Amino acid sequence: MSNSWRTPAWGIMLPSLHYLCRRIPHIPIASVGLVRRYLSWENEQRCRGLLKASTARYRKETVGAAVLVSLCSVAGDPAILYTLRSNALTGLYKGEVSFPGGKRDDSDQDAITTALRETHEELGIELKEDCVWGIMRPLPDRTNMMVAPVLANLGPLENLMLKPNPHEVETVFTLSFSHLLQEKNQGYTHFCRDGVYSHTMPVLLHGPHRVWGLTAVITDLTLELLVPGKYRRRSYVVGRR
């Protein structure tokens, strides 16, 4: 289950709850409580506890970039928000699915500051630090720059007015947990070097856009954190087995 919004030049305001409800297929009553508890206060406190050590460490250590892993809800259905980067950008990642985020500025205090600042620049929303659950372990991108995933809950998207920067963001869309947790939407690719297995990368399928690369790996680790026992991690990351 997914939702997407195109990015007009003047920005966008999310549709009303009733409009979204008409677009989203019916969720069986028995599954609603299970799905909603992924963003519950109890699960938030559990995740904050698990991320406490890495958050303290990476608030002190400098990383090259940070992204905001944006948990949210759409018509009461927990989801993760993604952006499609504009093809007008230069660099390796133009036209690819990503999380809001970017390189650290010298004025940024830490990875959280970087992620929130970049999210404001890309989506036009100012988020308070209390929405952040913690900092996940940084991972290398294709240039070997370390990227810190900052996990945060934006709350209901119906309560936000997104104003994506058209120079940076082509599209904003969400993938619901109910979509992400279906095995038919979970793919993976095995990589070999000189005929020897190297690593596995996840690919998230059947949404508005294919999610792959570092964004898929971070999504993979996020689901493992939020939904223990219900999601099988499909990526091999150095230092984690």
C-alpha cells in the first residue's frame, strides 16, 4: 500500500483525511491494532532504549552526512516517507529514491541537526528534536562517505504541509508498513566479487518507485528494529550478521 504526491512548483498540502481514506484499500479490523502498534508509545520507548548508546556516540562523533528516516502515518496507517530526488541535481544520486537528508554543514552540531536542517530545506517542514527516536549506526554510501540514519516520527501527514523544494525533490511518497512487510514486495540482489559472494542488498518493490541501494538497506535495518520477529533482514552489512 503506497501513496505518492507530485511536487508542484508552489509546494503541496496533503489531502484531507477523508480523501486519503477513499484512496486506501480497506484494512481488516483484526489487523489494525497490530499495524498501529508499530508507532506506539511502547515501541517508541523500546527503540529509543536500543538506540541510546549509538545516539550518544554519534552525537559526539562527526559523520559526513545524515538522513531522516521519516516514520509517519497516513489515514492511521503507519508508513515510511521517501523522496524521489530531482533529475536536475548533479551527482550520483539524482533521480533516485532517498530519505530527506544530505551532507553535514560546518555549523551543524551533530547528525540530528544535519538531518532536521536538510529535511526543512527539502520538504519545507520544521521538526522539533523531540520527534527523533535516535541515531542508527552510520553506513557508507557509494563514495564511502559515512551516512547517519536519524530515526524520527513525523506524526500524521494530514497534519503537515509539505512544500518540497522543486530543485531537489521530484516526488514525495510513502510506503505503508503493511506494504513493506509483505514478502511479495521484498526483493534482494546477491553481489559477487571475482566469483566469490560479497554481500546482499535488499530491493523494495511494487511501490510508486523502486527503493534500492543505501535507502533500501536503511529501510531494511529500520524494519528489523521496529518489527522484531516479523521481518527478516535481507541485507548483509559489514559488522552485522
